[in-house]
Amino acid sequence: MKSITSVYKIGNGPSSSHTVGPFHAAQTFGERYPDADAYEVTLFGSLAFTGEGHGTAKAIREGLPGVKIVFNTEETDLPHPNTMRFKAFRQGKEIASTRIFSIGGGSIRIENEASAEDREVYPQKNFSEILSLCNQENISILQLIYILEGAALREYLKKIWHVMQASVERGLCAEGILPGGLNLLRKAKYLYDKRCYNESADVTMNRLIAAYAYAVSEENAAENLVVTAPTCGSCGVLPSILYYMSHDRGFPEDEILDALAVAGLIGNVIRTNASISGAECGCQAEIGSACSMAAAAIATLYGLNIDQIEYAAEIAMEHSLGLTCDPVNGLVQIPCIERNAVAAMRALSAVNLSRFLYTTRKISFDEVVATMYRTGLDMDEKYRETAHGGLAQIYREYAEK
């Protein structure tokens, strides 16, 4: 498996696949052909169908100013749902043509080329092999991560954590309507400030976690700086949990960074053996993965053992199976923002179950990841980030009446 640093990327929302990845693709192509006097990019698949709502064109123009953008919604025989064809011209003559794929989580792959992210860090390819090695060597999952990743990981995670905290705090202060045309009001500040009469400790906890998840997700929808965890569409789940544990429960930064490391490894297992792309496997690949990562992070903070960590991640993913990606108007707003809050609270429930029942489980984390991938591939294309089915379709039909 690759480094867990590939799971966490800093970039502007609203979509890791549709903005962060395409921005880097445009930037990379432009750097390769600086002598070109004109550029053109054709967007296919999910990028063509929801690229306007997701801000793909804007992101590409920021990475490659002056580029002409074509939306091709007709071609369906694609090697990846997020396919881009970049062309460079000089004096009217085409000098280069390259296909680049936005493969999820802000990562890109250039056709027929190895990526710098392809460097193998973990000899293990799934969680079962990680579990086996940890038991064999009598080491914790954290010890394994730092042995293989090296000391540089710590500083990288600290940078990631600081950006996550900043996105929560900005979102809690912001008010007004999110861009895109849905006229959706920001709700994070309201959730944070609004305390119910005789509010119990459990209600307060859930309200605060939801407020933090809304804060980050609304910052993402506003195209502000966030961290893919593992994607922009699911970027509110893990930060909301970690911010609550740090700000409201007093966990020190060193322990938060350890939780980030374990969460990153869980995300890494998923992206290696399945997908974290909504365009490829629906929202189960995004929110389901984020929920698993958050559950593993909480279990780590609580000092649970590796079997309990695995079970928490498995429960979180298992009960996200079949989740469709059907963003209304192609925007990462409805149901995406609310879904981040719901997943964060579900991660807590997964940990509470795993703490007591881990010795009775029948399904491994690897099995549920394989199930998610197969389910995603079986999904109709309209439920995989095209805004053609599900809630997006129903909303459009009602709006037209």
C-alpha cells in the first residue's frame, strides 16, 4: 500500500474528484507544455455531468488559465468515470494530447504513467495482513505505521490537523447562503449556538459534533480550504469527531495525531482494495470510508485494541453499504452536508458496539470493503455522482411542477 499521506490532501472544495484532482491535473499538464499558446480539456463521465455544479471548470481554469473546456456527456466507454483529455497547441497545431483520470481523494493518474503516489510504503495489501503482522511482532497498529512511514509523517499530520481545525472554526463563525443556486443557508453556527432547554450531556455531544461536521462541510461547499478525509464530499466527518475530542474532551494534540494516523491507514486500505470515489462506487465509498476512518480514530483515542479498532471500522462501513451519490443540482450540499453530520454520529455508535462485541463478530473489515466495492460497481450509473437519479432526480421533478 501507499503512504497514508495520499489520503489527506489540502485543497479547495467542493469536491476532491471534481476540483482538487482536476486542478492538479491542469497544473501538471501546463507545467509539461509551457511553450503551448493554447490548451483544451474535454471532460467526460461524472466530470461532464456535474462539473458545473462541482466547480470543475473553475478549478481547471485556476490551474491552467485560458484553457478551453468542453463537456462531453455522450461518450460512455471510459477507463474511469472521471476522465479528462488535455490537449496543447502551438500556432494552431496540436503538440500534445494526454488523458488524465481523477481517481478520488484529490489524486490523479496520467494514462500509461506511474505516479509519485505509487511508491509502496506498506508491504501489506489489506487489513488482515496488517493484523497478522502486528500480532506476530507483538506491536500496535500505531507502531507499525510509524515504523514504515518514518518520522516525517508526524509533521505532515500536524499540518493536516491544523488545517482541519481552522476549517471547523471558520465554518462555526460563517453565516449566509452557500453558492450554487440552491439558496441553502449555513447552519453550523446555529447548531453550535442553539442549546435546548434541559439539554442532556448526550444531546450536547451530538449537537456539537453535528455543528463541527456542518462547519467543515459548509466550508467545502463554499469552495474554501479543507482536507480530503478521504474526499472533499466527506471532509466533515473525521474533523468533527477529532475537534470534539480535542476541544470538548481535552485529548492532547499528540493523541489526536495518532488517531489521524490510524484513520489514514483505514482510508488507505479502502482506496487500495476498493474505491473512495463517489463517481465510481457511490457515496458509500466517500461517507462510508470517512465513517470507518472516524470510528477507527475514536477507538484509537479510547485506547481500544486492534481487533476493536477493526470491528469499529467494519461496523461503520457495513451500515453505509448501498449509499448512493445523488447530489441535488450537482452541488456538494444536499444531501452531502447533513450526511457528514449523520456519519460522524454513527461512527461513535460503531465504536460503542465494537468495545463490547468484538469477540463475537463474523465479518472482517476486508470483507465489508470488498462488498462495498462490488456493490458500487453494481450500482446504476445514475446513482454514482451524475445527479441523474435518486434525490437529485426527485428534487428536479418536483421543482419543475
